Amino acid sequence: MTKRIGFVISVGMLVALILGGCAQPAAPTEEPAEPKVFTFLMWQQFIDLDPAIAFNSEQVALNNIYDNLIYMNPPGASEMLRPGLATSWEANEDGTEYTFYLREGVTFQDGAPFNADAVKGTMEHYLAQEGAGCTFIWDAVESIEVVDEYTVKMIGSYPSPLDLISTTAYCGEMMSPDSWGQSKEWYDAGNGFGTGPYMYESYDPGQRLILTRFDDYWG
């Protein structure tokens, strides 16, 4: 039997994220479980929902829709960083080139495959903003090279800790090809596809955003 779980975000605005999980099989005579909804009350409405521009409260939702290449562990962990969409990474001696080895078998919420082309396209979407929003954090990146289907290299014009930068909650999210280069109006209507555990279900700007579980989430 399937349980529905949910998660909500709001400001006068209610954002609901509806999760789904698997429950233990129930006896045939039991009533179906009621949906479970997590409601998060926001202090303001969302301003920008393009991950390349969002630099405010939007991350409450966006960090559940999109995934990063790398994540930072909590203080006290044995390792500072842990894999996300990249399973491993390495830098050259002077920190001007970083190579990311990507997780295989991951799909975006619209069914597009996650691969090196997706990382290159996402980064080019960020760089096209020319420092707007939070994209200035990638200023060191001069070019992105697809080495093979699951290997991508970022080449910098000066040394930069691109592994640490990749963990950011702002401008670190990987985006589906259908999301690149769209207008602000498109994003702000509640559109966009990531590889995260939740995806857009509906959006009433200034009132309620509902996210629902992405059943094919790689994690």
C-alpha cells in the first residue's frame, strides 16, 4: 500500500511538499492511510525560482527539487565533503582544473538523463547570467569540457576551490536541459526540473507551492 506524505512552505503563502513513501503491507480490512503533509510557513513570498538567480528564501523549495554535484558534511564528520551527483572528483596541482566523475543511471524529473552534457549546460546557464544573483561564485570558471558521458571538467582562469563551491545551496543545483535559458516568467510560474526528491505539483504565487515526491529519485 502506498502512503502519501507531504511537505509545505509559506508566507501568507503556503508551500506544501507532498512526499510518498512505502508502508508495510496492511491487512485488507484496514482503511487506507491518510495523506501526510509537512507544512512550512514562509516569512515572505518567493522572488526568483530560477536556480541561477534565486538568492533568498526560495532555497527552501529549490534545494528539494534540485541536487548538487557535491555536498558538505556536518561539522565533526570524518570527511568534509560527500558525493552527490558526482561520485568523485579531483583537481590539478594549481587548482585551475577540476574533473568530476558523475553518478550513472540518474534521471531528471522530466525523464531527461543526467550526464556530463547536463552539467555543461547547467553551468553555461549560470555563466550566461554574468554574475547576476549568486552566479558570481562561478567567476573563476572559463570553460566546461565534456570528457565522456559521465565525466566533466571545469577549467578556471585562476585557482579556485570548485569542489567547495559546488556544495553551495545557491547556484549549485543541476538542471534539466528543458530548464536552461528559460525566461524569468517561466521559472516564476513554478516550472523547472531537477533530480531531487521532490518536484513541482502546483504553484499559486504568493499563496501556496505544492511539491510532490519524485518516485524515480536516485537517493
